[in-house]
Amino acid sequence: MQNSKKYKLYKSGKLWVVGAVAVAGVTVSANTTQVSADTVSNADAPAVKTSDATQNDKQVQLTASSTDTTTDKVTTTDTTKCATVSSTAEKSTVPTMAGTSVTQDQAKDAVDKAQDTVKDDAKTASDAGVDVTTGKTTDVTINDDNASSKTDEVLSDLNKQDQAVKDATAKQQANDQAYQTATTEKTDATKQGQADLDNATSDLDKQVDTTEKAGIKVNVEVAQSSPEYKDLSGLEGQDLLEEMAYNINLYKQSIADGVASEKNDTETLAKLTAEYQQKQADYAKANADRDEAVEKGQSDLNNATSDLDKQVEASKNAGLDVSVEVSKVSPKYKDLTGLEGQDLLDAMAYNLDLYNKAVVTGVSTEKADTETLAKLTAEYQKQVADYEAQKAAVDKANADKKAAYEKALEDYMNGTNHTTIMTAQTQTDASSGQYQTFMNATVDQTKGEFTLEHDMNDGVHIIGHGVLKGKVNWKIVSNGDGTETVTISSIELYSYTYTNAYQNQAVNQNINFHVYDNDGNELFSVYHDGNTTFSKTINKTAQINKTFKISPNETSPLTQVLIVDDNWIWNTHGQVSTHIKNTNVAPKTPIYEQDPVKPTAPKATVHHVQVVAPAKGHEPAVPVASVKKVTVADMPNADKPQPQKVEAHYYNIKKTPKVEKTETPKAVETASILPHTNANESQGGVLLTAMAGLASLGLAFGISKKGRKQN
């Protein structure tokens, strides 16, 4: 029969358990039909007895693992209970006896099976981490006489080895389980504790950020919590679990204390922030109220001052002597130093009331000054208007006089006013008596054209008249001081006309008329008898070129321009001369009218009122806060358990060949290891094999069922 064990980790409720299941197998050789029933060995009986599943299949129970977070989530208020672990191993299933009267083959088979069990258990141990070393194989020679005793010795030793292997395996598994449990519980506790602490720290960090954004300086300290953990060096199994549980509880308490400390700092900081923000809000409101009142007050004063300044400018433009004085009003405000919150708001309200009243008074003062100045200005403007009206009349009259004088003076200084006089002087033989004649000359003052008239006397009547027409050319230039420069340049002869009035009764009718220039050159002559009217065109010019400077009211010298001979009975000789008189007259200086008396500009003083604004509130003192971030020192790690060490050594069973006898061998008896049933041996062997198989299955079923009850 062959036994093997398998270990399975499974949960029973919240507990992790490890169980060993023994599986028994019965192996029957194919030649069992040759074994006599009388030689049945009881070697298999102990093997079946030692595989008592009820007794040896013990379960190792551990505390619930914190990895089961869905049902056992640890909080900082939990207390970790110590887990338990057992290293008690199953009893070895290797038989210690082979039974009596065993053959060499049976002995070798029993040892080989036992060694297979030890090897399987050694492999299981090695897989579990046990350091299994294999010693030198021992050769054991057996014969028919010592097969039973030698086999018992070997089996007893293999049983001890197998038990040692099982003990090492159980202890290795217990130590590993304790290490895993301790490590898992430490990891879970650390994870949960750090999460709790991180949450508290995160809340604290958020509050610190909020507080710093509110303007508060926050000093953040890091406080290291170092619990007095127990040293886990070299601890294994239950000792490790107990010390780890102790350390975890210390760690949890430190975490709880740290979380409580950080929560308290968070709440305290939040309260401080709220109080500071309220103070800031009160400070802002106080200053906002102040700024609003000052802005309005300043606006009211500025408007009143602007109106007053406009009136001052208008009054100054009107000629008033206006001076502006500044009146500064300083109400007795309350000192705001150190005031915060409602105290600041109340004090500011008091100060603003004083300020507003002072502003109202100042505005009233400036309005009164504006009205008074406007009235005074209107009165003065009325006086000025009357004065200006009178002065305008005087100015106009004087201006007219001045203009007339200046015009007359200009005319006088630059005038060419003159009178041209042309005369005809005759030296005649008949200036008197019966044949008396005359000659007259006239001149156009504007054009300079002249007419020279003479009569024709036949001794009885004036029979006709002769008219010589022409033009005296002159130029008169003002010298700018009232004097004139006169130039007589030439004389032009237009025509001569004779008009008959009576029949010529004189005997001598040889009338002739001659005109000469100053040099005696004849310019014109005509011969007639006086009885007919005629006209002659002359169109001749004679140069004179005489220049004179004459002062006002002065006459130029008489200048001859023509010589005229009127020849008949008595010759009439004459000269035509002209002279020019400067008729410029210097104007008299006008007598101007006196100006009216100008009104005296009044003097006035007005006031610009300035009201000292109340001081702003002082910004609340920025508090300085200190908080602590708590860190908890890590728990020491459990040492990984050292591998258990165990040694196994095996045997090489050497059989001694039998000495063959010469006599004829007897018939082979039925298989010796099976009970004698008086039945056919082959049928009995098959039946025994089936029963052994059913027994092994029943044992396995019972063990498996027992294991399942732990779930």
C-alpha cells in the first residue's frame, strides 16, 4: 500500500486553515495467485492502522487575515488580536514492522514502499521550503533468516526520518504562515493607518491651502511619532504573531493620535481662518463705507467748489478783485488704531457721521459765497455797463472829432488844393475912347482849360467877339507837409471862334488876330473883316516848363503863357498869364470831451472748504498659525523564517539468492500474503484487491469529508 499527503489552504468562515489529506493506495502484484494463504503477512495491517485520518489529519487554524477587507476592514479604533499557529505535525504513515515470516521479496517491497513515502514527504517538505539533504544510501543484505528483523530495523529508521520530515514540514509551514500572517496584518494595518492619516493630512493640507489663500501664515511642522516597537528579529511562529500584534496596536494608537491631532489642527485652523476672514470682511466694509462716504462728500464739495470757481472766474472777468482762501475742517474723529470687527465698524460709522456733517456745512458755505459773489458781480456789472455806455458816447464823439481832424490833417499834409488864376493883360491904343476894347481870360480849375475873350469895336458898336480856347497843362504834387510843387509844363491851343454881332462900319476892315508863344513864335493867326462868324481849329502846343514850390495860402508868381495881338484900327497887344494859389488850410486841433468816471471794482473774498477725510481702518493683524503633520514610524518587518533542515537517507536492500535443492520441487502454494479462504486463489486475490481499493477510497472519502466540515 502506498500513502501520499497533499496540503490545501482554504477558508473556513473568516479563518484560513491548512489541512493534510492522506490518500491510501493498495497495490497488489500480478502474481498474488501464487502466494499461499498460509503465508499471509500482516505487514499491511500497521500501514492501514497508522493512516488513521481521524487522528492524524489535524487542521492548523489562523486568525482572520486583514486581506479580507470586505468583511474585516480595520479602523484606527480596532484592537488587533493575536493570531495563533500550531506546528504539530501528522504522525508518519511509514510502518515500523514488516511482520513475521516475510520473504525477502516482501521485505524489499515493504522497504521500497516505505522509502517512496519518505521520498514523497521529503519532496513535499522541499516544496514547502524545508532544506532537505539526502544522505548516502546504505546497503542492507537480507536473507530468509533475517528478512523480518532487518526490515523492521530499516522501517523503524525510515519511520523516524519520515516523522522528522513531517515535523520540519509542519514547522516550516507554521513559520511561513506566521510570517505571511504577520506581514499581511502589518501591511494591512500600515495601509489602513496610512490611508487614515493621509485623509487627515489631506484635509489639513486643504485647510492650510485655504488658510494661506486667506492671507494667514501657516507654519507646518512634521511631528514624528516613534512607538516603542518590539524587536522582531529572529522571531518565528506564535512569538512572531504575538509581537507583531503588539506592534500593530502601538501603530494603530499612534495613527489614531496623529489623526486626532491633525483633525484638531484642521478644525482650529478653520475656525481661525473664519475669524480672520470675518475681520477682513469687517475691515473691507468699514473702508468701503468710508470710501463711499468720502467719494460722495468729495463730489459734493467739488461740485460746490466748481460752481464757486466758475463764479470767481466770471467775477474776475467782470473786473472784480476776488481772492480765494482755503478753509480746512478737521472733525474730531475717533482713533481707529487696533480696532477690529464690530468695534471698527462702530467707530467708522461715528467718524463718517462727523465727516458728512462737515461736508454739508462746507457745501453750504461755498454756495453762500457763490450767491454773494454773483450778486456783487451783477451790481458791479450794472455800474460798468452804465459807465461803458457813457464812455462809448464820449469815445464816439471824440473819435469822430479825431477822425475828422486826422482826415483834415491828412488832406492838409497831402493836399493839392489850389486855385488857378489866368489873367489877360493888354497894352492897347484904344483902352479908352471911341474904340475902347477889352480882353478877359477865364480857366477851368479842374481841367486847366481856359477861354480868352476879346471884343471888336468899330468905333460905333461892338461888332463881334473873338474866343480863343485852349488848355494850360500843369502838375501839382504834395510835399507831405502842406506845401505844393507846381509845374506849368505847356499850353495847348484848341480853336479860335469869331462871332459877328453888327455890321462892321469902320472904313478900315483889315482885322487880323495873332497868337505867339513866349519866345515870339506865332502859333495862330487869322485875317477877316469882322462881318462874318467863323471858327478855326488850331491844335498847337507850346512848351513852358516853369516849376514853383508854394506854401499854404501862398500864390505862385504870375507866369506868362501866351502873347496875343488883336490888330485893326487900333492894335491891342496883350499877354496871357497864370498863377496858382496853394489853398491848403491846416486844421485846428479838436477839443475832446471828458471821459466819465469809471466805477471802482469791489473786492471780495471767498472760501474753498476742505474737509479732512477720516482715516481708513487698519488691516487686521495677520495671525500666524502652526500645525503639525504627523508621521508614524514604520513597524519593523518580520524576518523571513529560515528554512528548516532535515536529512534523509535511504537503503538498498540486497536479497540473498536461495540455494536450489535437487529434489523435485513441490507444487507452488497459493500466495502467502493473502488470507486463505478455501476458494479459488485467483478469485480470492481479485476479491482482496477490490476490497483494499474500496477501503482506501472510503478512508480518503472520510478524510475529505472531515476537511470539508472546516469550511
